[in-house]
Amino acid sequence: MEPAGHGPEVVAAGVDHPAAIARLVGARAAREREGLLRRLRTFERADGGHVVLGGRRLLNFSGNDYLGLAGHPAVVAALREAAIEHGAGATAAHLVCGHRRPHAALEALLAEWTGRESALLFSTGWMANLGVLQALLGAGDLCVQDRLNHASLLDGARLAGCALRRYRHGDADAAARQLAQPGEGGVAVLATDGVFSMDGDVAPLPALARVAADAGATLMVDDAHGLGVLGPDGAGSVAAAGLDAGAVPVLMATLGKALGTAGAFVAGSRDLVEGLVQAARTFVYTTAMPPALAAATAAAVGIARREHWRREHLAGLVAHFRAGAQRLGLPLAASETPIQPLLVGAAGRASALAAALETRGVLAVAIRPPTVPVGGARLRITLSAAHARADVDRLLAALAQVLEDGTAG
Ligand SMILES: *Cc1c(COP(=O)(O)O)cnc(C)c1O
């Protein structure tokens, strides 16, 4: 079977590749013809506020460094100091000899912050989602997911080999109907992003918790974009909704967004975590994250919890941006989070807008299908506590200019 959209007639010009690579080359060429080629660019620097690209300093409205911690001196100093003590890498998987004091300390800190008994580190959010779903679910089980969930949750359910049903975005009643349809008698997990990564809206978590409880399903929330940003002390969207470990037994979040480092964790009951240590293959069979990274993350968690001004400043920037965008008549999404997508529609128009902004010193990368649905291309504008109000004013002025110039048409 050929993957959709590129047949065997597409061959790379002049180069004799083996069939699997030839097909990949053909798929890439098809993307290029459709104007959907993804381009890898090398940046000289990036933090929450700015990037340097090709020697030019641009305002960065495309990162996920929501609290401005990626380049924070205390976080970088913690990384440096721990690297001197623990080296650059963990040398082995957690269960061999890779689990070190900074890992254990970070797990305890994350459990306490999120109000769970226990937490387990993973090397990336992608691996956490694959590992958890594959550990909890198998053939004969059911995973019900929001249509706009992150790709790693969808792939986790596929890897688990369970049935996967996807409900209309944000529709808890639709989730309930899918959970009520007879399965094969196995267990069910209802999985959702806490804050949707491309739209910025928050899942209806209390309603989903009721639906899961009524159906006897386990609710899992991926809070990659909520942790650090929402809730009391930045404990995330689940804490903001007032849901404890009883309502949300499986809480996953990443460390590479608001905390500015890299990695992820799953928090829940001690029994959940001890079960994952046995069964989550992406935990068992992979090198532990560098201990120095765990130490840096612990420093970031401390700042995120303590420095409320970062969240307050960020909320002020979000309000400032939305008010300005409204005055310009821009098509804003229903989002109160630092993810403020500007819906454009056609992929070509989104790319043209992004390019025009870049010539004006603003990085706002176009997100196109298949990352978002066809016709849903957008500029995924993100705000950071590292921005000043004047930066948001520059963004708004640049947007007004490029729209007036018709550069985007
Ligand atoms: C970024 C992201 C992930 C993946 O996390 P990584 O640590 O970058 O692999 C998972 N879920 C959501 C919702 C994300 O936004």
C-alpha cells in the first residue's frame, strides 16, 4: 500500500535510492509542490524574548519559554554546577545506574508541586505519553481522546494496540457517548491536553472528570502548556480546575516549555508510578535524562513557584495583545493562555505573513497542515514573561503593517 498522496511514479531525479528511501524522497517532493515543505533553520540563539537568525536579532513570538526561564542565570548556573559534579550524561537507564540524586529530588519536588504522591521522570514528553498509554492499555481496551490532542497521545494509543476513538474538540458530552459505546470489556482511558498546544484553549476538565468517573474510565491530562502558567503557584490547568489525584489519576507534563529545560514527568499515586517503573518501555529502555538537567529543572521549578510576578506579567501581556489585536480587527482565537493563534486559513497566506513579519524583525512561525487541519493554517503567536509590553506593541505594529501592505494576500 502506498501512503496517501504519493505514488511509486514519483522518483528522485537522477539518484538511484532503495525503494523505501525513494518513496520518502517522493513524499518530500509532493510536500514541496503543495507548498507545505517544512524547513529546518539554524538559529544562533533563542530564549523567551528573542532569537538571533542569520545575524539578525528578532523578537521571538514562537517559543514555549512562557516564564522566561530557559536562559535564566540561576537555572543555567544550576546546570553548570551539577554538570561539574555529575558529568554531562547519566551513563545509563534509570533502572541500571542512571538514577541519581538530582533525579530523585526533582521527582519529589514535582510530586509536591502538583499535589500527587509520586512522580516519574521521562526523557521527553513524547516518550512519557507513549510509555504511559502503552503501560495502561492493550488490545481489547479503549482510549478516548479529544480530536486536537497532541500527536504523542494519539501515537501512544496506537502503540498500545487499543481501540482509539476521537471526540469533537472540547465536547465532554461527545466523550461520554464514546465511552458509553460498548467496547470489548477491557479498561478505558480518557486522555486530553490540559491546554491545547495549537489553539491555546483549556480543556473542560471538571466536565471530563465527571464523564470519566461516570464511565469508570481513567482520566489522563497532558499539561505540557499549563504547568508553570496556570493555577495556584503555577501548578497547572488541573490544579486551576481544583481537581485532585482522585479526579485526574494520571497527570503528565513536560519540562521543556514553561520550565525552560527539557524532559517530562508523570505524576499520580505511588502505585501508578511503581507500575510505570515496571511497564513503561520508554522509561525502562532509555538513558536517563542528564542529572544536571534535573538539577537545572529543580531550580526552574523553584522560580516558577515563587515568582508570581512572571505569571501576572504574562497575563497582562496576553490581555494587552488581545485588546490590540481586537482593535486591528484580527481573527483571534478563544484563548486566555499565552498561546494566541492568529487564524489565517490558507497555508500559503500564513507562510507569506510569517515571512513579511520576519523582514520587520518579528518571528511568528506559520503552523500549517498536517500539524493543524486543512484550512486551519495560522501564526501560532506565543507570549513570554521575557517580553515587555513594548515588544507586544512592536508585534501589533508589524501585524498592522503587513496586513495593510497586503503582503499576506
Ligand atoms: C510539546 C508537547 C509534548 C511533547 O513534549 P516533548 O518534551 O517536547 O517531547 C507532548 N504533549 C504536548 C501537549 C506538547 O505540547
